[in-house]
Amino acid sequence: MKLLLAGGALAGPAFVAAFLIEGARRADYDPARHPVSSLALGPGGWRQAANVATAGALYLGLGAGLRQSSRGDALVAAATGAGLLASAVFTTDPVSGYPPETASRPRKSSCEGQLHDLAALPIFLGLPVGQLVTAWLCRRQDRPWALASAAAGITMLWTLSGFSRGFSQDPHFVDRAGRLQRVGVTTGFLWLSGQALRAGRT
């Protein structure tokens, strides 16, 4: 169990570091504007797909490791892992002009792109719901963690609202949608690392 918890604790920081490095390597890729998932498009896209799949596998392992401490936390971690694995299989559609010479938004979403968006729901909706539920359940026994969980859930929902509008080409958000998404992803995955570390201590 300790190995599963350790892998879950490291999954988020490793995932974030990998997509930051990969994004910095792409000449036509703007991290402030483009989604993390767009890194799976174009030459070298397999690296991001592998990054997503690895994080997904580690979070499935974390779900198994958390079963002994909290079934609710285990479900959130496992759902995140399943969403990531599906996101690695189904590639997103081009958006916001990446890859170069593609439309800001396709006239019609592809079937694969729709499945990719569906796979993101356990991450961008499931995680904040789990965070807010944890905040409520821990409000008496562990007030600091309850406050941290509530802040994480609110942050993820706030960033989701902004980057969803940005990727839909809302002019008020399009140039910062990628940055908002990164804040949401980092917040959610660091929260999962915290859950893994808390379970390891107990």
C-alpha cells in the first residue's frame, strides 16, 4: 500500500513538471492560451500522451491504496485516473489556433474529441466535488485540511468556468484560458498528493 500511496503523491508534481517542460519546448505553443491536452497533437505528441497515461495509472493505484483509509477519497482518485487514461487514448481536437494553421475552433467536434472532453469530467468536475465533500466531512476533525480542501474545490470550479469560456473563444478569456486550466490542474493534483501523504501518515 505504501508504494501505491507514494506513487499517487508523486503523480501530480511529475505530471505538471512534464507538461510545463513540453510546453516550453514547442515554438508555436502558448501555455497561457492553449490547453494542456493540445500538447498531445503534432510531432512529439506521444510524450504528452505518455505523461497523461502514466499519471492516470498512478492515480488508479492511489485509489487502490486509499481504499483502506477512505472509500470516498479512493473513488475520487480512481475516477481521476480513469479520466486521464481515457484522455490519453482519445486525442483532443485543435483549439485556439494550435497546432499552427488550424482553426480557432473546429466547425464540428470529432467523435474522438468529444470522447476526450467526456473523459475530462471526472477530473474537472469530479475532483472539485470530492474536495468540497472532504471539506464538509473534515470540518470538525481536521479543520486546516477542510479549509484547504474547500479552497481547492472553489479554485478548480472557478478556473473551469474561465478556461471553458476561453477555449470556446470568449474574447475575455481566450488569451488566458491555458493559464487558468494549469492553475486548476495543479490545484487538483496537489490536493491528491496531500490526500496520499495524509493516508501514508495514518
